[in-house]
Amino acid sequence: MSKTKYQSVLELGEKLEIQDGNVKEENGQLQVWGTAKTPYEKDLLWDEIKRVGGDNPTDIMADIKVADDSVYHRHTVKSGESLSKIAKHYYGDFMKYKQIFEANTNILKNPDVIHPGQELVIPKL
């Protein structure tokens, strides 16, 4: 029953290519574990768990580790994006573009100029 309820979490885990992922149902509780690439991807999984099961679900136990916690995420720039748009996506605040710029001065010289295909570090705040 829990596996069906949390199917969207399992699908998200597949989409994010969670490493060493596994799922087991025991005594009515869904147990999931694996390793996300970044803290951002771990947050996405937890957000989906909470969306489905509420803020403190008891029918699921998740142990999600992080492979690279030196950054919040790594973002590949797409056409039409700006640092402020990227900041809004990750932090909910477009003004945090300055932190993204500062974390990427090795490849960015101007916060108003980014190019599709560039991989940006999204720093932990």
C-alpha cells in the first residue's frame, strides 16, 4: 500500500538517478535509501515525501545520503536563463544571484553574461 502511495517519490528517485537506491516494504512502512548527487536533489526527494505523506509521515522511512555536499547543486545553464532566474529557482529569491556569481567567478566575468551549457556551482547558503 505505501509503495503505491509514494510512487511519485520512487519515480523522482529514478529520474534523479539516485545511486545505490533500494526500496523495501515492511510492516506497512516503506523503507527507501540511496545516495543523491547533491543536497538539492536530497531536498527534492524530501519535499516530495512531505507532499505525499505530510510533514511528519510515519509510513515511510527514508535514508538519503549525499555524494557531493561541497555545493548545494551543479546547474547546467539553459537558453533564456539568467543568474537571477536560477537563484529564484534554487533559493526562492532572485537577489541571491550575487552568491551564485561569486561562487563562479572562475568562469563568469559579468553576472549579466552566462551561456547555455555552462555548469554553474550553486553554493550552499
